Amino acid sequence: MYVKICGLRTAEHARVAVEAGAGAVGVVMNRTSSRRATADEAREVVAAARGSADTVLVVNDMPAGQAARTARDLGFDVLQLHGPAYDEAGFREAAAIVPRVWRATSLDLDPPLEVGAWGEERLLLDAPKPGSGQTWDLSDLADRAPDGEWLLAGGLSAANVAEAAVTVRPWGVDVSSGVEVAPGEKSAELIRSFVAAALAR
């Protein structure tokens, strides 16, 4: 199971995630997010995880080309374009700048569910309101879960990630609010517990 810990802003929490066994760490740079990182914070997370886990820049309100240049300039391995602001042309534009681009969406947007449909490396399926910590009805995926390298997100925590993984059998899982003690405030203990639960499923 591939595990991504998202919304990180400190090198300490990046190191905790890597040491726990996470395959990726994510940094959010959306203008309105409580998890928004500065460029300096992003660089610290990237430096702490470089060579040990994928480093992922997550955006939902930055033009695709600008996001790709930001990811490149800050040293990220991956750019994750999240939500309805991005179309197939945006993904192609981003991929011309950074080779690894992920597509993050939710079922309420009626997206194509084929991994790679817009040229992305991986697909992430999230709750209708990303970052809210709200769970969603996984039965919607019972008969149409994607094939290939896709990640499940939305309302996951150490308490429910194993069951969710068994229910829809994703290639990986992604968490942000489920490892927080308050919006934007990560907990090293919760990060360790989540990764352990996900890897033990």
C-alpha cells in the first residue's frame, strides 16, 4: 500500500512520515487553504523527504503552467492538479514542464475514471469537499473503481483506512485532516498511527 501524507509544512513532519513508511509527502499551496505552505516551508519539506519519498505539490487554484513551474523551481517530484479548475489541456501544459503530474478529482464531477485519461501518472479520488475530513460513500466505487495506480482520499484516518482499503482496494491512500489535531496542525503521533494502519491492512 502506497501512503501519501498531505498538507505538510515542516521538515519534522516530513521526516516522521518517511520514517513511518509513507511513500509520498504533499505540500499544499492553495491560496485559501488552512494548510497553505510558504515557498520556504515547501523547500524544507522537499529537502527532508528527497530521495526517500515522492514530494508532491498540491494546487487547486493556480494556473496549470504556473503550478508546474512552481513545482519545478521548488524541487518537487510531482505536481498534483486538484479539482475542476483543470482540464485536459491544462494537464498537457503542466506535463510539458514537469514529467510527473497527478489528477485529483471527485466523483461528483463525473470525471473520467481511467488512470492516464488526461495524461496523468496517477489518479486520486477525493471527497466532494477536499481537505474537509468528510467521509464519502465508497459504495459508489464498488463497481467502477479505477484500474492501475490510483489513490483514495477523503475522510480517512487510522480508525477507518484499513476498512476503506478492503472495500475499494485502492493502489494507495492519501490523508491530511485525518492526521491533524486542528485544521492545519499535524500530529506526529497521528501520522505514525495512520501509516501503520494503512500498511497493516
